[in-house]
Amino acid sequence: MSFIWPAMLLSLLLLPLRVALYRHTLQRRQRLAARYGSLGLAQDSGARNATWKRVAPPALFLLGLAVLAFALARPQAVVSLPRVEGTVILTFDTSGSMGADDMQPTRMEAAKAAAREFIQRQPPTVLVGVVSFSDSGFSIQPPTNDQAAVLAAVDRLAPARGTSLGNGINAALGAIEAMQRREPPHYYTNATAVPSPTATPVPEGTYVPAVIVLLTDGESNVPPDPLIAARAAAERGVRIYPIGIGSATGTTLKVEGFTVHTQLDEAVLRQIADLTNGVYYNAQNEQDLRTVYENVGAHLIVRPQLTEITSIFAGLSLMTLLLGGLLSLLWFSRLP
């Protein structure tokens, strides 16, 4: 336990003065009783009980003052408090097929609309980052609780080229690790993004309060292997929730006047989810996307935190003082 105002503990030195004053008052009462009211009777069990009653209220009053002195010093203790906390990396596929209009107005705009609703529902204790990937992956917004900045990053997303799930996962892991190291993020680069080699794998079955929401509408056709990237995420305790837009049977779409054939590789997306203890979702329309985002979010965790506990001591002090005063009024019709 520590104290914000430790100097206030010096008020405990006043308690012996209070004890001395009480003893002086008690002795004065005894002398007055001996002078004017003593009958010379031997002390029986009732008298002993009366003595106990005389001592109890002042003792409670003294204890209450001691606890109050601790409260004035504003004590702090490490307390494990449950709260909703975590990091969510929204990882968007920005391949050309995301411009298809089978979702209104387009797949990309539908995904962005659902993401905006998700972002606006998050409490300040949840950090949200945005990663974009096509044939490469890069972070466009490091994890933050500044919702305006995250929403602006989502608004900047636009369809681009091919699809590399591996680069998307690696870029998301890089954003998480940069946040944990408190380093400035590395923005767009043509180099292949890879997780930091210095990261230490966590014990199997351990999961950090960070998740990757991987939204894609196609199969990975650009290295690296997404399953290798998913294993790297699993080693770091990061769950991945893949969201597939479209169908595994494939469909031919019109994108800006071009004919594009796209199909989901659901087998790979399910493997990514299984490797990282996440869940795979399929979204056929904008409402499906909203439903998926409602199921993906931060977790209630218990984190040790240095917390001021003045209110606890103040409450105990108040109850002790009230009890002592109540007993004194009940038994002797006066305060101790």
C-alpha cells in the first residue's frame, strides 16, 4: 500500500493525546462518583459489564479516528479491476473486386459503413487500428481510442489491386507490436511486411487482448502464405476473425466497366480462424456485416491497477464513528 499524501499520517500522533484526554476525563468522573455517589458496594458482574460498556464506545471512536487518518493520507493499492479492454485491428481487403456493386452502393462502401457503426460503439478503453491490404499490406491508422481519427482512416479506403491475406495479417501484427513497444508506426512501404523477429511467442493457449478482424472478398493470390502469417499471430496470442464477403462458388462481377471473377477461399479463412482460436464469418450483404461486427469485439479482462482506495477507508471510519456514537447515546445518553 502507498499514500498520495503520506504527511497526513502524522495526524495519528494526535491519537495518544485523545487517549490521555479520555483517561483524564474518566478519572475525574470516578473521583466525583467516589465523593458524591459511592455506596461502598463490591463490584459485581453487572458493574463489570457496565465497565465494558464504558470502554467500548470510546474504543470504537478512537479506532474510527485512526482509520480516518489513513483516509486523509489517500491510500493506494494494486487492485484487479474487470473492464472491457482490448485492441481491434480492422484489416480491409482493398483489392479491385471490393468495388463490385452486388452490395449497395459497393462492397467497399458497405464494409466501411458497418465498420463505422462498430467503431462508434467502442468504449475509450478499446483501441482500434486500421490496416489496408491488396498485393501488399500497410497500416493507415495505428491503434487509438480517437474515434475521429479511426473513422477518417476508414473513409480513405478505396479498391486497389490484388489480394494478399498474408501481407494483411503481417501488417496487422506489426501495428499491434508497434503499439506494445510504444514505437511510431511504419506507414506505407513496398517491402513485404513481416512481424518483428524479436517478438517472444506466448505459451500455447494464452491470448492477449488484441484481435484482428480480417475482411476479404477473394482468395489470396499474392505471397506470403496466409497460414504462415496466421501461425505467427497464434504464437503471439492474437486471435483472427476472418469475414468473407461473397461465396465459395465464385461469381462474376462488373467493376468499373471490367469483368472480374472472384471467389472466396473459405477453407483457408476457416484454417486461419482455427489456428488463432478465432471465428470465421460469411457476409452476403450489408446487414450480415453489421451482425458480424456485433459479435466481434473486445473482452472483459481483469488487469491489476494502482487504484486510490480512500473511499473504502473513509466509509469504514464513518461507520465506526457512528457505531461508537450510537452505543454511547444508547447506554449513557451522551457522546464518548
